[in-house]
Amino acid sequence: MSNFPFLSVLTVAPLVGALVVALLPRSRPDLAKLVAFGWSLLVLVLSVVMWFAFSAGGDRFQFRESYPWIPNWGVNFTFEVDGIALVMLMLIAILVPLVILASWHDAEASRRSVPAYFALLLVLECTMIGVFAAADVFLFYVFFEVMLVPMYFLIGSYGGHQRQYAAVKFFLYSLVGGLFMLAAVIGLWVVGGKTFDWQALSQAEFATDTARWLFLGFFVAFAIKAPFFPFHTWLPDAGGAAPAGAAALLVGVLDKVGTFGILRYCLPLFPEASRWFAPWALALGVIGIIYAALLAVGQNDLKRLVSYTSIAHFGFIGVGIFAFTTQAGTGAVLYMLNHGLATGLLFLVVGMLIARRGSALISDFGGAGKLVPVLAGVLFFAGLASLALPGTAPFVSEFLVLIGTFTVNKPVAVIATLGIILAAAYVLWMVQRTTQGTLNPALTEVEGMRRDLTLREKVVVAPLIALIVLLGFYPKPVTDVINPAVQATMQDVGKSDPAPEVGSVQEAAK
Amino acid sequence: MSELRLPSIDYAALAPILIMLGAALLGVLVEAFVPRRLRNAVQLGLALVAMLAAIVMVILNADDRLITIGGAIAIDGPTLFLQGAILVLAVMALLLVGDRTVERGGAFVAHAAVTAESAEDRRQAEGVGGATEVYPLMSFAIGGMLIFVAANDLLTMFVALEVFSLPLYLLCALARRRRLLSQEAALKYFMLGAYASAFFLFGVALIYGFTSGIPGRTAGVDFATVHAAVTESPSSPVLLFAGMALLAIGLLFKAAAAPFHVWTPDVYQGAPTPITGFMAACTKVAAFGALLRVFHVAFAGASWDFTPVLGAIAVLTMLVGAVLAVTQTDIKRLLAYSSIANAGYLLVGVLAPSREGLSGTMFYLAAYGFSVLAAFAVVTLVRDADGEATHLSRWAGLGRRSPFFAAIFTFILLAFAGIPLTSGFTSKFAVFGPALEANQAWLVIAGVLTSMVLAFPYLRVVVMMWLSEPGESTPTVTVPGALTSAALVIGVLATLVLGVVPGPLLDLTTGAAEFVR
């Protein structure tokens, strides 16, 4: 079974689906939706099969495939995954069908082609899978850049208020990062012996200065993508303007490319430079946690608020990566998955709320729980997951990041912990102002607010809630896959975990 | 009296040049003797057949590596590749020039006195014919370009420069719409071009003076002599530097590099759009072909001296092109500034003195030519009763009116922006890689930074087309005739194929990347 070319099939399948959907007549939108949904389920099934074919205790990289592409430059279609990439592929495969289901009526609101919307979603899935499955730096870069195009049109054509501005800002920010990375990719190719193969490059030695410059080129691209403070300003605009489904993918998956890239490319390829820049990266992470959380507290737009919470969460992931301990690293990767689930859920629920009210402003709500109790309950749950309440999946990851960091860097861990308090503030206050309290009389006049969750919407949120609870109590299947990959990455960086000091671990556990 | 010794001439190697110049002369005869009604078809057929025959001859000569006709012409890998590129791109341009359906009667006038909507103009629209002078003019220009990239001494190069420049000046003035703009463009191009030619000639004279200073050798302006003089000369290099600078000015003017670029936006805007595409593609190939040969063959020994200067010019060109493109409101001017910026990227390739650098530059030239011709082909299609609607505000909502052509243009713009899976990306990679290897990291960084700036204007057009609502004045896209369609298909396919599988063309350019000396 492990000989099956999972990765190339997984990458190509959504693209074929997109072509099929795009060629369906515009007058049959329902058919397009069904085909797109069915196709994404097919990808999900294949991913699940791959998950079980992956042997957690086996090689670090599995399912390697390689086909020549541009022999003149040593470019190959090389795919392989480690535990980290595998987890991200699963996240994509789970989120895309749910997003398609959640966006069932989104495209109609924009008066634009409905099949095109779903075709774009599938193209996006193809590029997202490709970017995580690629093991050739050139191929990775190609997916990294091409990914922008479908997202650009999703935001620009189907988005809400200020969509043009948001789409252009998103594209330009990402492109700027991408071009820095291009310079670094070319530099890597020149000094790394004219190969793009990750395995070969990870064996190469670079001069200290060269490695630092190359690291910086990659890091800037990934920091913009993630986004880390101070490269984050595009995300609230893009997240606020994108249709809810696309926003869930944007924040849930697309941004993970940044943190994934740091783990896969920055740390193993430039270990010395990573150690040298680590204090700066940690500082950015910590500032991001606090700063974005403070801004989130002050938001009056639901989607922008969720975007800011994500920036704070990415601060945690950044801290977890650059703490260079296996615990923190595992926590960071687990966080990437859990954040995708929790924030994806939050974005989708918020989208349902906005679709009903016709407005994204918190001040337009108030006491909505009296009208749509189930929806309000789901929002509350999504909020609690997002603030990492014990029992939900994000708690495990946040806790791992914090203890992992505490063992090596106490001040950072302590400041980051403040972020948890702020998270409680922005989530609870948002929930209170939208669904609790006295009923806003204007709400009763909006017809949409009289409908609680439909069956379709329940099908969307149920799997996510189940996964968040399940992974909150029993994360072992996922950590088993992640752990070896993170350990290998930390070995590449040349950092071993500090010898356990009983005192400090207990202190952190308190 | 000593016997006159004639140089040996390899006619087969010169065949592409001879075919094009012969076709041009025949075209003049056709103009005189063939009846008016048939002239367009005959001229178009003649030019097309000549170009295809020349392409065949280039392919047959593919293995030639020789210097012929008394050392005036060098037929080697770069020559043959660039001649092939010029001819293929010229075929595309010819298809655009020959189209008589997008605008009834074609985009050209017979002579300057014919004003728009006059009786004669209307007769042309009704299909009486006329304005067929463009074909022989184009053939002359192409013939000149073929000599230009093959020239093995500076004087031949100068003659070739004039042979291809003069027809271009005329071609610029022949627009049927917006006559004043077109004539102004032609005059401007002519005046500045004449200055540039004068600089070039003066440079040739100074280099001749420099080579005369070597004991035991005769003076000359052929590249072998200049090369030897640069490496061996005991005399002061003042003459060399001055001559090199003046030569470079002449060549960089044609290549549209800053600060010799000021003519570009005006001429690109004023010239008939098919001719703009022809200049953006073929003139660029010819100019950079000559630059490569002059700096890699004749002045290779002085690379320490010219690299910093040319590098500064490259950075300036990229900056000027990118920054000024941001402020443009006319699509043709925008493409002009984009072409200036691309000249900067090409200069980065010229400054990588390796086989890979040469190969990358040639790849870039060919790939860019296809994309830019396709872009101008789309520009000819977006029109209303007044001719082409080139103001950007008129393109608002075009994606709704004609999603197909808007998608094509978006694809080309993404290629210009250097998004992967387009030729724009592979060609940037092809020049930046060798430049980094040649320790020109600063040029690569400048290239990357300006690419970011340049992405903005392209993106603005995309936003205009797709994300804005169509207005009252949004023109429709004319359904192109067979000729324009063919050119468009070739251009778009080449942009895609060279982006996805650049391997074969890279093999070709790598195999061709060696000069004979």
C-alpha cells in the first residue's frame, strides 16, 4: 500500500476536480456544488488511507516520489512527507469539504459564477497540498507562489466590504515575501551545488554569513505568510474581507505554510543561522501574542477580531518553534493543527452568524442567543476552544509550548502566559456582546436571525467539534506522528533537550 | 598592380539575411507592379514565405560555427539562436500587422497625408487595399536585425543598426488612428535614434584609434582585433573607455535602458500597436544580441572596468521602469515602462559572463518576446468606435464583458510579474542564477526589489479587469480574425510552455551559448 503514489495523486486530484467543476455550465450551480463536495470527500478518503499507511515509528520521510522536471536546473517533482506535513495534509483534507459545505450559498450572494467559486476552492486545495508535500525547494516555491492566485480571486471576487483593497494587499504582501524567498532560493541553489533536493541540501554546509542571509530571505517570506508581528497587517484586512469559507482556509491552512516553512526549511537547512536569529524570532513571537491580543480586544468587526486572535496564536507557534525543545516544537506543530480546527470552526460559525445578520459588526448584535440558541452555543464552544480551555484540543498544544519554553527561557514563557489571560478577555467579551445580554430589538426584525442552525450547518460544525474534543482528551495518535519529526528537526538544529530538572517542570505544571 | 583578392563568402550561412533583404526588395517591386486589390495578400504571403524560408535556413545552418565574408559576419550559436528568435517573433508580429479584420482596412495608412475619416481612408476601410508598404519595411528591418546580431566588426554593426532603424522610424509614423501621436512618436524616435547612432559611430572611431596603438598589429574594428587590443595594449585606456562608453550608449538606446529610455513610452504609445509589439520583441532581441557580442567578445578583457558601470545602469533601468510603471494610466505606456524594467533584468543576465549567463539571457529574450507580443495583441482587440481604448480606466470590468480575453491578459500579466508556471518566472530564474554565481548579488537583490514594485501596476490592471464593475464606456473586445488569433495563441502557449517545461529551450540556448572569436 505504501507504494501507492499518494502524494502526487493527492496533489493532482483536486486540480482535475477543479477543471471538471469549472467546465460545468453556469446555469447548473447545484451540480457544481455537489461535484466539488464529492471530489473533496474523495480527497479526504484518500488522505485517511494515507494516514494509516504512514508508519509513525518508521522513517522520518515517507511516500517519496520523484520525477524529473527541468533537468537543466536540477528541478524534480519530488514529494515526500514527514509527520508534520502529514498532519497538515490531514487538516486540509478535513477542512476543504467542510468549507465547501459551509459556503453552499456564499457564491450566490456575489452575483458571480458559482461553479468558478468552487473550482477556485479546489485549485486552492491542490496548491495547499502541493506546498506541504513538496520536497524540492523549487517545487515548494512554485506552489507557495501559485497558491496566491486562487486566494486572490476568492477574496477579490467573492469577498465582502473592501474586497479589492484586501485582495491586492494580500497578494502584494505575499508576493513581496515570495520574492525575498526567490532570491534566497536562487542563492541556495548556487551555493548548495545546483540542486533543489531537500535531502541533498540539508547535508550541505554553508558559510556562516551566506547561511544567515539565506535564512533571512526564507524567514521574511514565512513571517509574512504566518504572519508574525510586524508583518501581520494584511491578515485582518484579508480575513475581514474574504468570504467566511475562504477565510477559514486562509487562516486555518494557508498561514500554516509560514510556520511549516520555518520548521522544514529554515531550521534544518540553516541550523547555525536559526540559533543566531532565535532570540529575535522569540521576541517577535512574544510581541505578537500580546499586541495582537490587545488589538483583538478592541475590534468591533467579528472577522477582523478572529483574524487578530490568529495572529496571537501564531505568536505562540513561533515561540514554540524557536524555543528549540521537542516539547515546545511538538506543541507548536500540534498547535498548527488545533488552531486550524478551532479557528476554522470559529470563522465558519462567525460566517453563519454574519450571513444571518447581514453585518459583521459586533455592535449590530446583542442577545442573539435568545433567537438562535444552538448557533450561540456553537459560537461559545468555538470561542472556548480558541482561548485554549482545558479539555479542548488547543489547550494541549498551548500547554506543551509553554512548558517546553519554560525549561529553556523563563521570561518568554511567563510573558506568553499573559496571552492566555488576554485570550479569555477577547473571546468572552466577544461572546457576551453578540449572543448574551439583552436582546437587540433590531435583531428580531432580521428574518435570517429567526432560523437556527440548519442540518447542513450542523453537519459542518459537528466533525470539527468532535475532533476538538477528541484531540483535547486524547492527542496521542497525532503526537505520535509529530514527535519523531520534531525530534529530527531539533537534531538538525543541533539542540538537545535540557536535562530534566524536576523542579522546573513541576513549577511549570502548576 | 597586385591581384584583387575577394573574400570568400559562405552564401548558405548568410542565406537567412539574404532571403529577408531579397524579400524586401521584391516587396518594393510588388508595390509597383501588382494591382492594388491583390497587393495585401501578395505582400503578406511574400513576407511570410520569406520569414519561414529564413527560419528553415537558420535551422539547416544550426551546426555552423564560422566567420565569413571577410570577417564581417560571424555565424555561431548565439547568432543562430537570436536570428531564429527574431524570425519567429517577427512572424507573430507580421500576423498582427497583416490582420485586416480587427480594424477594417488594417492599422496602417499609406502615407502621412491621409487623415482619419477622409475619403481615401474610407476607401481603405471598404477593402480597396493600400497601406501595404509596411511589409517591405518590416522585411528590411528584420534583415537589418539579422545582420546586427551576426555582425563581427563594429562597422558592419553600425550599418546593420541603420538598416533596421530607418524602417522602424517610418513604421512608427504609419498609425491610421491618432495620427499626430504617431507622427510625433516617429519624429522623436528618429531624432533620438539619430543621436544614438552618431554616438555609436563616434565610439567606433575612438576604438579604431585605440587599436592603432599596438605595435606590430594593424588597426581595425573587427572584434578579434579589438579583443587583442584590450588584452595586450600597453597604451593608456582612455580611448578605450571613451569608445566603449559611446558604443554602449548607442546600444543601450536601442535596448531602452535608463537613462537612454525616454523615447520608449512615447514611441510605444504612438506607434501602431502591432509595430509596438514588433519593437518590444524583435528590437530588444537584436539590441541585446549586439550588446552580448560586443561585451562578451570584443571587450571581454575589460569586464572589470565595464561591469560596475553597466551594473549601475541595470539597477537604474529596473528602478525607473518599475517606479514609473506604477504611475501610468495608459496600457501601452505601462507596457513600455515594463519593457524598460525588463531591459534591466536582461542587463543582469548580460553581466553574468558565463555560459549559463549567456544562455539565460537568450532564454529571457525569447520568452519575453512571446509574452509581450501576446500582450500587445490583446491591446489591439480592446477597442471602440474611436480605435483602441488604451486608457486604463476603460478596461474596468473587462473581465465581465469578455472573460476569455481578460483571462488571457491576466495570465500574461502574471507572467510579467514573475509568478511561477509562466515563462516570466523561469526566465527571471535563468538570469538571476548565473548573476548570483558571478557574485553580482546586488543586481539580483535590486531585481527582486523592483519586481515587487512592478507587481503593483500589473495587479492594478488585473483588479481593473476583474474586480471593478463594467462602466458605460467599457469597450467590448473585438473577436480577432485568424491572423491575430494565431499570434495570440502562439504567444500564450509559449508563455505557458516555457513556464512549465523550459527544459527543451534551455537545452537549445545552452548548446548555442558560445561565441566564435
